[in-house]
Amino acid sequence: MWNMSFSAPHVIDAQVLTQVPAGLRRKVPSEWAQANKPGHVVDCFIEGPCFDRQGNLYLTDIPHGRIFRVTPELSWQAVAETGGWPNGIAVHRDGTLWVADYRRGLLRVDPASGAVDTILGHRNSESFKGLNDLVFDRNGDLYFTDQGQTGLHDPTGRVYRLRSSGQLDLLIGNAPSPNGVALDVEQKVLFVAVTRGNAIWRAPLLADGSVSKVGAFRTFFGTSGPDGLCVDQDNRLVVAHASLGGAFVLDARGEVTHFVRSPNGSTVTNAAFRPGTSTLVMTESQTGSVLQAELPAPGAPLFSHA
């Protein structure tokens, strides 16, 4: 008879690497705060961590529409303002930042000049619900989520692929709040964090580019749900959870092997590996903190660093 044994996950305590400096915090009302944190003045809400080839870390500040750069020496700079609510960032191979902006759609930012241009502001003549996160595959095709205010009451969130040829494919159209997105190391499976469903969906990618037999890979609990995702070279999936104070590490069966615990604040919204290392950084948005921890394996190679 086959027996399955479940072990408690190994807990890894993260440390605070850096925080948004006082001079960059905007203690002013914002429309984003009115909608998402009513009654509060939110001076920053950082998200979207990603690294360029020089080791700079880029972050978004959603309510104030800013893109930050944090140098390896931990110096902070505001490099661009999108005029919207930027969320996820993915670095293109050419060095530009591709940004999922809730209000403006898919944007491109030149980190040297701060110039912002629109790659895709709508689908055909239909506005997006509100873009959230994005990831490139090895060919330069881009997968991104269109979350908006969807949830269990309105399971109409979407997941798209923008091919490098310019073709836009709708892969999923019934997700209750699709958020973070990641590809497995073989680029044969797409993982989607479905926040209001409190689950990770697993979408096999077929040879023709379509998806089939999409299922719940892992379910969670809490007042929010899984948010940003990333993958290590051993195909473990790191899941930042926006209400449980850390990130879960899942193996190929969806079992939790590690939990990376935040030292302050429970709103861990996203995670990324420092390229070529096993160092994980996480955004703790409640306090404007960037957290850091060492994981068992390095992150999977990224399109921008190939």
C-alpha cells in the first residue's frame, strides 16, 4: 500500500534589505488608496521586483505611479512616472522595462531617460480590466494578467500572451483575480496566482500554444491570496502571499517545502531571484520594505539575462 507522508515546511527567516527612503514617500491622498485602502494615506506601495544585468533592482510604487531603481549599493532613485498605477515589471533583453499598468495597459519604460511609451493600451477596441503582472518566455513572448476588480463574484479575469510577432492570444478568460504569473523551467506550464480564489492555477501549454486542462495546483487561505510568483532552477515555485506574512515554496507536486517569513508586515506581494544566485528578494508593501533570504537553489534563467 502506498503511503504519503507530509512534513512541516522548513521556515526561512527573511531580513530587511532596504526600505523606501523618507524622501521618496509621498504622504498625500491618492485615488488608488481611496479605492484599495479607504481611510488611509498610503505613502508608498511597492511591487514588481526585477533585476537588470547590472544588478539594479527595479520596483513600482502603485499609488503614485512611479518606477524606482535600487542600485547594488542600495541607493534609491525614481526613474520614471507612468501616469497610471504600475504593478509588475519584466526586463526585456534590450534593457527596457515592460510594465503592467492597471490604468494604462502594457507600457515600456526606458530606464536611462525615464521615457514611457504604450505597447498595448487595449485589446481590439476593448479596454483592459486592469493589468497586473507579466513574464517573458525564452522566445520573447510575453504572458500577462488582466485582473481588474474581478473575484469570486465576477470570475472574468484574463490571461494573455503577446507573441513577439505582435499576435495577442487570450489563454484564460474566467479567473477570479489573476495576479502573478510564471513559467516552469521547461516553458511547458504556465502558473497563475488567482488571488481571490486563493489558489495557484496550473495551465499546461500545448504545442500549438493553447492551454488545456487548467487546474488548481495549490490552494491557500487568508483574507487576501497568492500574489507574485517566481521559479527556481529546480522547478520549485515561490508564491508570495499578500496576507500570510511571507512566501511559500512549492515542489513539483504542489507541496510546501519552505516558508520564507517576513520580519515585519504581512503584505508580501511579490518575489524575484537575484540573477545567478539563490538570493530571493520580496516586497513587503505595507511597510515599503524589500526583504531578502537565501533559498535552496538559484532562480531559473530569465529572458532578459539570456
